[in-house]
Amino acid sequence: MGTGDYEGMLAETTTIVGHGGAPVTAYFARPLGPGPFPAVVLFHHLPGWDEWYREATRRFAHHGYLAISPDLYARVGTGDADDVAATVRAQGGVPDEQVVGDGRGAIEFLRSLPTASGRVGLFGTCSGARHAFLAACRVGGVDAVVDCWGGGIVPDDRPPSDQQPVPPIEYVADLPCPLLGLYGNDDGRPNREAVNTLEAALRDHGKTYEMHRYDDAGHGFFYYDRPAAYRAEQAVDGWSKIWDFLARTLH
């Protein structure tokens, strides 16, 4: 976009139809203009539906995408995001089936918009990346997945639970689209071995993927609001990888 070009954005909370027909609050941002625009669903991380994810949603809209981030914790209640997230963690997280249903509702919402091109990608960080991967495999019909340090895609020493009964890697054969993975080599979940295992599964099933691993980066290296985790150089490069990947898969 040039400096003389028109630019505008609308960002607001809205409601989508989630799993089981339940109303789910979501943060929605879109470029102004006739489109058609590709779309992205953002699955938030374990700390919850927080300010970072609303800013990221606007960032996708700034880059020309219809972007929506559903509140995966909406059924727990409203209030301070940290308090809601603490309640969810105490309950063992949200059920995978519920997340898949909410993701399906977000995808359907985006595709129903008159300015939508019909192409949809999924994005997530941390547990949100696990959810994005899972939703892509279970919902199907999406065009790209961005996995930023998704922990729990590959099984580890944490036992299965009622909320998360099946590691998402078990569904890798059903992944319908290319995947971009961004990981810190100092991360503990996923650690290097887990990333290797995921890459091997993608390769063995003939999936299209690209993975980028960053030295001197651990978990959450995009999070500028967490000085201990943030790595500016790696984050800038990671975002550039995301824009390039989505330009090739969604446009």
C-alpha cells in the first residue's frame, strides 16, 4: 500500500454461533473497502482472550485480512482476562470438541461476509496453535495454518484428559492445507524433539509445510509485553514469514 492510498479499518466485538449453537463473543477487525479479502481466524493462547490477541487481530486487518478472534473462554464468564484464564486453567482447559465447534463457527462467520474471498487461514500461538492445528484437521476446508510454538500437538509427559483426549498429531493425515511453523530452539513445550516429530509426521503424510526455528528464542518470543520472552529480531523475521506465507496461500 502506498502513502497516498486510502486505508481504513473497522474493529469491534461481535457474536458468532459457536459449538452447540452457543453464542460466543469474538473480536472482529476488517479492512474497509469492497474486497474481496481473504480471512484469518486467530485462536488465542492459554493466558486468554487478551489485549495481545486483539492487537494481533487488528494487525491482520491492517495487512488486508478479515480477522476474527473468538473468546474460547466465553462460557466461563466475563471480567478480567487473567481471572477468567485462571478459572479455565483450574478446570483443565477448554474441551477440544468445543474449540473445534467454535472454530467452525468463526470460519462460517467469515465466509458469510459479502467482502470475503472465501479463502480462510487459521493462526495461533502456544495452546492457540494447538487449537488451530486441531481445527484445521477436524473442520477441514481451510487454506492455511500458522503454528507459532504450538505445545501439545505432539504427546509428551502430560497424560490425556477429558478435555484433550487425543493429541492433534493423530489427525495429521487429515490436515487439508499448507502449514507454517515458527519455533524457538530454547522452548520446552514444544521442545526440539517434539518439533522434529511433527515435521516427520507432516513429511511422511505428504503434507506441504515449512518450519523455521530460531536460536536464542524460547516460548512466546513474539510477546512484546513480556520482556523476558520477547526477541525483537526473531519476532520481526517471524512476522515477515507469516505475511509471505499467507500471501502465497490465501491470495
